[in-house]
Amino acid sequence: MDVVRCSCSLLQHPSIDNLPDCLLSEILMLLPQKSIIQCKCVSQRWCSLISSPSFAYFVNNRFHASTILERPSTLLFSYNNHGNKNKMVLVTSEEPKFKSLASSIHQYYNTNSFVSDDIAQASCHDLLLCYKNVFVADDDVGCRSMTVYYVLNPITRQSMALPPLCRSRSARIGFIFSCKKEQQSSYRVMRIPKFEGESTEFKVDIFSSDTGKWSESVVSCPRGFQLANYAYAGVPYHGLLFWWSSNGHLVGFDPYTSKCCRVIDKPVELALKRGIQRLGVCNGALRICQIVEENNSKLLVWELKDYDTEGKWSLEHKVNFNDIVSDYPRLNRILSVLAYHLYDRDIVYVMLPPRVFSLNMRRKRVEIICHFPRNCTFYNGFNVFNFVLPCWPTHIPSYPESLIEREGCLITLQLATLDIRQ
């Protein structure tokens, strides 16, 4: 009956505005991404349709299967250049979109006081999790520090500030985004405390976009857990957030249920006292690596196999630094592994100040990716994030509250807005 009415309406009034949302969406999806974004200016209806979570869901699902391993990606670096007293952004990709993105972010957070020294604390797809420490008046102590996190998508300029946290304890952040069904997108932010010594039970802070609130949960780890000072942001994988424990376990937490769901033993060959260089994802699999300093230093890279069953580590690469073909003799010394290539299983990114190299572990060759100014502050990989251009930008779902009343103080949340040219 709806089809008949729609057909009659089109015959009487032949206009694209008379199309139902489902047909109009099908037409818009055939356009290039930039043209679709420009179509948001046509009318309020078109803007609302293109901005809806369901539109993003259908676009990404349509192209997901064939292009997931072909999406352009980059590493995003944020650092302080004390010589110019500026905060800087570098990307490893030559894609014009990424270069424009880095330039826009750089201009933004050098002129916007809302952004802190580090542009991000974690990343997931094309979303970044940033933070700022703010001070609010307090009758007892005069003022107190609070931490405000905010999720942003630099491509769409969309951002959402989270309610501030009064607790400023030292912690590591995990950030995960879920879009399992149409209009059911959500994200979680999980803060795990850093502490000395092993623990089997500890408190974590979890933010849910479904409720718009932080909650404190007690998490139990049956084998003990020790998050050392060198730990990086949590790695999102298969709906969990993973951290590497100093006692030699890979631990996966579920931020939706506040439970420790996976505990995987270290590889047999891994030397526990040396720790690991990097936990990350490559070609859809979790990886860890370690640099072994001996007479002939080498890089070892393991990949987790059979994740859905028991989970076993496989040694994928063993690279002797002396075998690397390079014009830089210092490369046979200690390297800092910054990240894995998202899709190429042979490539890792390594740091030898002031340069970042791409190391092909199979060919044993390196290539310079970018340079850092010599007077900059670099955090040895804590400020390195993966950034992916999806088929369609990820929509950040809003949450119920824009104001929060805590301990008698009403704090208006400031939303940071990026001015990025399309």
C-alpha cells in the first residue's frame, strides 16, 4: 500500500523530495563521500537523513566486506615542540585527506584552550578520545582538579564532552566503539589504575554513552594483574579492551559488563623481565613484540592464533638488527617499536630520534616515514595512534545528559568543535 501511494505521489509530483527516506538513502549512497557531505546543505531533511546513525550503519555495512582491508590508514603523532611553544601533529600517510586533517587539527588545538597538551589518549577507528584537566571552585580547598574527556571525529567535526571526573588518580585509558545493529551505536571509556604490586581485585571507572554517566566497578582478575607505568592505552579487539600485564599475561576486560573475560599466557620464548615493546592489532590479529639486547640485538614479533578457542602465540618474525639494510648505521642499536601496520603483516613502525621508520621485517629494509624536530618532546609511543578513513565517518551517539550536578556544583559541559574543511 505504501509503495502504491509513493508511486502515485511521484506520478503527480515528480520530485526527489517526494521519495521516501529508504529510496533517497539508496540514491545518496551511490555518490562519492565528499558529495554526500555536501548534500547535507540541500535541506534540513537531507541533513537529518545523512547525519542519522542508520545511514552510517548501512553505508559501512554495504562496503565493509570488500574494503575493510583496503581503507586508507595512518599513524597520528602528537607532541610538543618547545622551540616554537606549539603542539604539533604528524601523520605517516601521504594521502591528501590525512595531510589536510593534520593541518586542521594542528591549527585547532594551538588556538583552542579546551585541548590539553596531548591531543588524544586513545583511538578507535576514526574516533579520538582526548582530555583536559580543569580546575573548579571548591569551598573546602579553594579549587580542585577535574578531568574532562571528550570523544571527537575530526572528519565530521562532531565531538561530545563526557561528564568530568573528580578523581584524578593515575590511570590508563581504554576506548571502544560498538555498532552492532542499526541505531544501537554506543561507546565505552574505561580507566584502569596504575599501581605497584600484583592485585586480584581493583576499582575501575567506566563511562557509558547509553546512560551518560561514569560508574565505578570492582574488577577481579583470577591470576593477578599488574599495570606498569609503561602501559599504553587499552587495545580494542573483539568487543574487549586488552592490556598487557607486567606478570606476563594478556588481559581482556569487557567494559559493557565490567568483567575480566580473557587471560592469555605469554609466549614461551618471551623474556618476562624485558617486558614488551608494543601491543596492537595487525590484519585483524593481536600482536606483541619484544627487543632482545644481546651481542646481536633482535626484534621478535608474536601473533595470537585461535583467539576464539584457547589462544596460542605464534612467532611470526625474528629480525636481527645487523641484517637490516639501511643507510643509518645506528639502526642496529635499540629501536622503539611504535605500532604495527594495520594490514601489512611484514611492516612495523620504529623510532630512532629524530626519525620514524617503516621496517619491512621480511625484506629487512627500512624507509623513512617522517622526521621530528630535535627540540620536541616525544613520549616513546604513548602519543601514537592509529587513524582509519572508513567508508563513512563514524557517528558519535549522544547521551542523555548535557549537565551534571556533582557535590553541589553545576558544571556546564563545553563541547569542543573542530573547524575542518571538507
